[in-house]
Amino acid sequence: MKKKFWAISLAALMLIGVLTACSDSEGASGDSEEEDGVTTLNMTWWGSQSRHDQTQEIIKKFEEENPDIKIESEFTGFDGYFEKMAASASGNNLPDIMQQNFGEYLNQYADKNLLADLSEFVEDGTIDVEGVDDTIMESGMKNDKLLGIPTGTNALTAFYNKDMTDEAGVEITDGEWSWEDYEEYATQISEETGEYGARLMEPQNLFEYYLREKGEKLFNEDGTALGYEDDQLLVDYFERNLELHEAGAVPGYETIQQIKGVEDELIARGEAAFDFRWSNQATALDSAADGNPLEMTLLPGSNNDQGMYLKPAMLWSVAENSEHKEEAAKFIDFFVNNIEVYEIGGSDRGVPIKEDIREELSADLSETDQKVFEYIEMVTENSSPIDSNFPPQSSEVLGELAKIDERVMYGELSAEEGAEQFRTTVESILAR
């Protein structure tokens, strides 16, 4: 039975204003301290419950090997994470170690000089990244500074429930489907199963992919304007979602608003056949799916090899205000180089960035992790370089896109009005 429409949270829009108020001066770290020869570090991350449990186990292993370092941790879901970090930043009190996001958030923090340059710790061997591909390391660079070390490699994925596609007579061939196929499949599955054919797409990641697949970019090369000129591209994106919603093939915002985490997603409950999200979420989805067989393939599009890209699943960063940067760097080194980390966490933070660890793990992967490793190999062979030209205001821009998407889906704006308003709003934001 279909559930009702809801309104999306846009708390991330407050981040820019709070970060703008941040001081560039150095001060005390996030309550880290040193006592009786033991240094205490503060560490934060976002994620599912399974990620929280895994990370606590990883921290325990690190502390066993480094008895002179203790880590006090705090974690949340993604919603609210950067608002909490912004509040800490405004008091020059960021945690010593923080999970960071590539693109809009990394660039915001870089713009305010809130993150430590980790280059010195790579150069002196505290963080060993020997053998890591240069393009992977470049994802943590901004303004010629190394501000984050990737936790692993990630990619957008079309997850699908094979029982539901089989029941509807839909056959998925890896990477060989168009947006028109997606619409047809979602509608057919909904009609045949009585459930949703797909989850409503979220625009912050998927509109960028949609543009890349069409040969366009979200931002221009220097991040001073939108990278596409034809607003019909956004109109088409809006209208596709509207048509699927009107056909009952995808839910509205009222339903999505009730989802509190990956474990609660419709595809995990057998209530939607398709869901487009990051590959590292496979473990949490499979864990919650209770036997529902989930498969992975490239996102739809006639040129999906042009749209697809590899991305750092997330990054480990050290606060510039930390008084214990070297100790924080030691944890990052442990995470990158200790195979036990990946035996505990699997692919939850992406496929390991070191080839020797990938090879050592490959002989004894879980079924889910094996799928993720194979999927990342497929994306590697069918993708284009990631776009890194996100301006410091890009999280505000993406927040506005989500807000407008919601208004279009509620019928408060037409698709054309939404596309026009987005461009006008972005021009205003980037002109500040």
C-alpha cells in the first residue's frame, strides 16, 4: 500500500552562515587533553548503526596498539552532522578527528582554514599512503593542501530488489538501460507488485549525475556559476519524477520524510524495487533487507559511462585547532593500513584505497562485500573523472535545489518555475 507525501529536512542550509562566523585563529582542540602520558582525542562521524558498531571496534583495536592514545567518540546520522560540526567550528572547537565529505563540505571547511594540512604527516611517514593512486589522493586536496585522507572508494549505484523485478518480468542488464527504461520498469513493477517501483530520487547527488550523463556539469570550471546553460535539463529531471509520482510508481516527500536511516529505506523493507545511492551503503542495506535479494548496477542513461564516477566514500580530516595533530594522524594511518579495519568494517566506508589490502581481502570477502568490490571494478572501467569544482557555497546551492525539488513535487512550483528559480537563486548565492 502506498504511503503519503512528506517534507524534506533542509537543516544543512544553516551551515554556511555558521562557518562564516568561524575564526581562523588557532585555539584549544575539541576538549582533547593529555593526562598521565595518555593523549585523549575527540572523534566524530556520521553513519548507520552498523557503521557505529564497526567504528567502535576499530577504535578499540587502535587503542590496544596505541595505549598512549585514547579516543572519545561521538556519532550521528548524516542529517544534522554538519550542523553540529558548524556549531563546534563557530567556537573554534572542532574534534581532533572528523569524518569529512568530499566536494561541497570539504571546500567549505577549506575556505575557512578549519582543517589541518596533512601533507607533513605523509611526507614524514606518519601516514603511509605508498601505492595509493594519485587521483584518489587528489580527492582530499584543496588549495594545494591535503585536507583529508579517503577512507575508501565509492560510487553511485542502482540497487534493485531482484525478487520484485523478476515478479514484474523486468530483466536488468548491467549498465544497459536508459532513463526511458527506468520509467517503464518502475511503472511496470508498481503495477505488478502493488509496491513502489523506485524510491523518489534525491537531487543533491542525482541531478549532478543526470547532468554529467548529458555531457554537462553542475558548476563551471572555476565554480563561479552553474555549469549548464539549458534549464530544460532541470525541467526534464523534475518532470520525470513528477510523472512517476503521479503514476504511483514512486513515493512523495511525505513518505520519504519518515525514513530515519539506511536501515529504514523502502528497498530494505521490500516496498520499492529501485534505489539510487552510494555503493558503500550495501552492507547496511543488506543487513536491513532481511533476505530481500539486492543487486547492484550502473545508474540509467544512454551515456552512463560519462555520468558515472569514482568518489572517496568519505575522508578523515584533522581539525586545524587540534593540539594533537600527530596523534590524530596516527589513527588515520592505522585506518588506511591495517587490514583488520576492513575485516571489521567491510566496504561500509568504501573499497580500500590500497591495492595490497584489496588483494589480501579479496580471498575472504562476504557476499555483500564481494558484490561491492566487483561493482567498483565495473565502475572503474565505465566512468569518467569526478568533478571537483565545487564552490565554497555549494552546500547552500544543493540545499536550495532540494528545497525547490520539494516545492515542485508538492505542486507549489511548476517544473519550469523551479528550474528558473534555481538558476536565479544560485546566481545570487555565488555573487556574494
